[in-house]
Amino acid sequence: MSRVCQITGKKAMVGNNVSHSNIKTKRVFKPNLHTKKFFVPEIGEWVVLKVSAKGMREMSKNGVWNTILKADKKGVL
């Protein structure tokens, strides 16, 4: 499975390492992903998601079920 957050859609992006002498080499910025189990009281089941730290903050703020529905509507999930 690729390194993509199932809630926010964050994925790896490419940038440069820049040395002291200003030599640039390619590098990858990976999202802060965690595989977590969330209990959804609306359906009474546990759901396993690969989410970023920002995705977990959104879930704690808006609720797990509302966030999952919003991600599905956005086409990320």
C-alpha cells in the first residue's frame, strides 16, 4: 500500500537537500503516517485506517464518522 493518508490525502513530495556549499540533491518528504484502529459508535465497529497526524487531529475535532464521510465525499478514502 502506498504512503497516502486515507483522510487528508497527504502523500510523499519531492524536494532538495541543500548542502553548505549549495549543492542540491533530490530527497523525499514523507508524511507522518500511522496505522490506527478507530471505534465508530454510529456503526458499532472498529475501523483500521492509515492516517497522518493532521488526520488524527481532524478526527478528534470533528468525530471519526463525520471525518470518514467527508474523506469519502472528497474521493480520498
